[in-house]
Amino acid sequence: MQKHYLADLIEPVIEGLGFQTVRILTIGEQNPVLQIMIEHNDYTKELTIDDCAKVSRCVSEVLDEKEPIDGRYTLEVSSPGIDRPLTKLEHFSRYLGYLIKIETIEAVEKRKRFKATIENVSQNGEITIKMEDTIYTIAYDNISKAKIILTDELWEQYLKSHKKKDN
């Protein structure tokens, strides 16, 4: 099963429903789990369980018809959560100033792992981060994994945004 083939099947369905794909991940070999993380196109809107269920039903129909996965599998559709993965260049721009973990493919100044704050994202795809007092520039194409780190400040921000919605 090719990752791109799955994305080519699934992403148009998700986009047609008004959502964006954050990540598609297959976990395990026997009875694999197909994990799909989504968010609203208007990422300021909160994702609901009903949204995930709707996407799951529509994606299931396509997967049942095309059968890209051999045998049994489990489909999970979820929100990326507060400590979300950063899988697109635009995610790095959206989360400027946030503390993140990054793993690179090739070493950058003799390092492959960073816990740093996003300082800047250039139009040519370079991400500038600050770790302690050192600035690093990492090409987006050199990133193998990145995610936001849950901090007390991030949690407080999340709680404040939900209080406003509840009022």
C-alpha cells in the first residue's frame, strides 16, 4: 500500500467535506490502524466528534470501494490535538512563537533533534528556530517529524479560548 495512493483517495473526500488533512498514518502490519488527523478549513473552528464521524463514514465508503488496504484494518479519524504534529509548511507559519520538537533527516550543525521556538518561516521553505540562545535554520524538506510541545502557557491559551466559546 502506497502512502501517496491513500492520500490521493482520501484527501479529496476530506476536502469536499470542508476539512483539511493534517496527517495520514498507517500503524502496524497485521490488522493495521489507518489514522487520519483532520481540522476544519477554517482552523479557528473546533472539530467535533460529529465532524470526525462524518469524515469517517465518507472515507470508509471510498476505502470499501477501492480496497487500497489488504485484509482487516481499523480506521481512526481524529483531531490533531493541542500538541499537534506540524506536517505542512503553513503549520509552522501558523504556530510562530510556539515551542516545538523537530527531528531532521540530515544533521543541522551536527544535530538532528531540536526543542525550540519557531522564530520565522521564509517563503523559500526555511524554518528558523531558537533553541536556548542559538538560532538554527532548517529546510522544510529536511524535517522528518515535528510537533508542538504542550506547555502550561499553551494549555492556558486553550482554556481561555474555550471559556469564550462557552459564554
